[in-house]
Amino acid sequence: MRRFTLPACLVALRAVVPLQAAPPPRPYAVEHYDVRIRADFAKQRLFGEATIRFHGQGDNAVSALELDAEKLQITGVREDQSIQSFEQKRGSVFVVLTRPVQPDEQRTITVEYEAGANAGLNFLPDQIIAANVSSWMPANDLPGERATLRLTLTGPVDMKAAASGRLTDTRASEGQSVTEWQLDTPAEPARYGFALGKFSESVAEADGVKLRVLGAGAKVAELTAPALRYLADRTGKRYPGESYTQVFTKNAGAASFAAGLTLLPESYAQSLEKQPEDVGLLADQLAHQWFGIGITTKQWSDLWLTEGVSAFLADSFLARQAGKDKYQQAVQHARQMYDQLRLESRDWPLSDSYRTTRNDAAGGIPEYKGAWFLYLLDQMVGEDAFWNGIRLYTSNLWGRAAVSEDFQNAFAAAITRSPNTGRKGASISAANGAKNLANLFDMWVYGIAGEEPKKRSR
């Protein structure tokens, strides 16, 4: 999630989120989280209660649930009024069910917990920023998992809140402000987030989407509106929600996204006031609402489908807003960053079956190599086929979890439907186009450029 058209002090602002190893496959699926959180600024702690509705899946009964709870202190677990035993280890909480859950049986447990300041839950004097889900609520935080969310936030009356989902209620209770948020479209728990603090606020509207800005002026919404329209046009899908909130925080390292929500440093908003053409980071974060929220990845090894695709779309928007020179600078920067990773022997295939955890899959390869690969793909197939491929991929996988083969299949279909001339004007038949496409994916996605591609395991 980089933008390199920023001032030097902001170039390094990326989503630095604590990552944990993915646990083995779990024999249950969460359908809905109902989370109630009270923020205590004086103690720098959250006090939470999460009611989790789930069902068993597979052929066998499940006697224990494993939930990600990396930075949480679990204080109790119950099902109805029955106390459940639990143990915390290796960043998870293991709940031993008094009565095993049968295949397809729906059940509900409630987890009580506390959370203090950590890398994924930032406490500032008058702000709380929650980005990494297992740092502020227990969840089944595996790639491809989706669930709905109801989040109730309680905090000081003079603070504003933003969270994943739509705001459904605001009220006062015992001298505190209470807001309720409802995420009706199932999303990965990894993409839940919230912010609470003393923020300035501005509100605008673009194509039926409410644009809300906390911690910055109306200029941000003015710059966001054309990016939102551009992404909807290029992908063939409108923004996946009723509202989009950008929160500019005092945390200089903030740069992350959640469903319907982006967290950025307030210094970036200040730079946009002086250089409104530097919209790369803004567009990159917004693009994740399509590639990261609308379409997720089925496994960590295909993280480039989120990071690389969003980065390239932001670059293409930059070309429209700031000119081709800015675009060329952007793609060349991606290439330079990737070349540096190669020199450091840190290259790997964009889709590497050995990258089984977020720790393994994260880093510069999904983003920089992914963006550079898409530039090469664009050059090879031509503009019309490229954007048709993006639209086919978005349409085919919307609301689902994708793998790299899904992306390749969309482009193969686009080439078959629209044989085109490449960027250099050479005629390319559908058959040759499909062969060239397969070779490009074998080299860059399933192998390493300049080396024999690894045998695909899928």
C-alpha cells in the first residue's frame, strides 16, 4: 500500500500491521459478530464483549473452537449461562465447548476480554485507532472467511467515531457517547476496523456514496470523489457500500484500510492541501474497497491480488489526474523497488504456494512486483483487453475469495473475446494472445522472472 509521489517524509508510510501465522484450517465458520466495546482513555484499555454466532462444518463434531486473539486478555467465555473453559496460547484462545457442536449446527458463545495499547491498537491522548482485528476483538481471522458485524462503541461524549459498516444509532448513556455500526455485507474480520477521537468532520456526497472525512478538511472529499468514479468505471462495479470514511490520525505511521474505512496520517492530508495532484495514496487505499473488501484472497500466497492490483489502479488514476509523466514515475518506482528486492535475493513468485502465512506473504513483492507485472500485462494485451480483463475478474469474483488462476482466466477470456493489437501495434491473434498470456503468468506469477516456473500445486 505505497504511494511514491508523496514528499520524502511520507514515502515510507505503509500499512505496518502486526501479522501472525495462520492457524490450520478450522472445522467451523463464523456467521456474525456482535461486539460491544467500552474505551477507557485514562487506563488506555478497551473492555469488550463479543457474541459470536457460528456453525460447524465438515463431517465431525467440534469440541473446541480456536479464535485469533493475539493481544487480548480473555476474562471469560460462556454459552448462554454456561461457563466454558478456555486457554490462551500462541496468539489464540481455545474454547472447550461443554457440548460439542455438530456438523451444520448453529451455536453462539460470548467472549469477555480486555485489550491494551499495542501495535494494532493505538492509544493517543485523544484518539484510538484499531486496525489489526485480533488486537481488539476475538475472531476467526483466516483468509477467505466472511461474516457480518454489529459493533457498539462507547466513549467520551466529545469524541467522534468511525467504524466498518453503517451508523445505525447514536445516543448518550451514563455520560458517555454510544454509537452502533452494522456491516450487513459479510466481510473478512481482518478488514474490520474503527477509530474514536476528537476529530474535525466534513461530509460530502459522490454518486450516492456518503464521503465522510475526520481529521481533515473538505479538500480530501473533493479529491476522493473523482477517484471513486474512476474505480467504479474501470472495474464495472460501484463502490461496495453506502458510505466511505477517511480518518486522518496523529499516528504518523497510519496507513491501513478496513471495510468502508481508511486510516491515514494527518500529515498526508496537509500535503494534499499543498499538492493536490499527489492522490496516489488516497486512491490506493480507496481501491482496496474493491480489491481487499469486494474481492478477498482465498490464501495468503495470492496477496498480490489485493496489494498489486490496488497499487496499479491507483497509478492509472494518477495518470488521469496528474498526467502520464506522473504515471511513468509511479510504475518505474515500482520496478526499481522490485529490482532492489531481487538484488537482495528477496524475490519470489507472486503466487507462491510456500507462502502460507501473512508473515510469509507480506512485504514489497505483492505490491511492487504485482504493480510492475500488471504494467507488463497491460503493455502485452493492449488497453481494451486489459480493462475488459479487470472488469471480468471483478464481476466474476465479486463477493468471493480469489486465487491467481481466477485473474488469469478473466484475462484469457478477455483476449478471446477481443483480439487486439498490442501497444506497439503488432497484430495478435486470440491463440497467440492466450499463449503469450500463459507464458507471462508462468514467469511472473507462478515462477520468478528469468527462472523456470515452479510446478503449480493447484
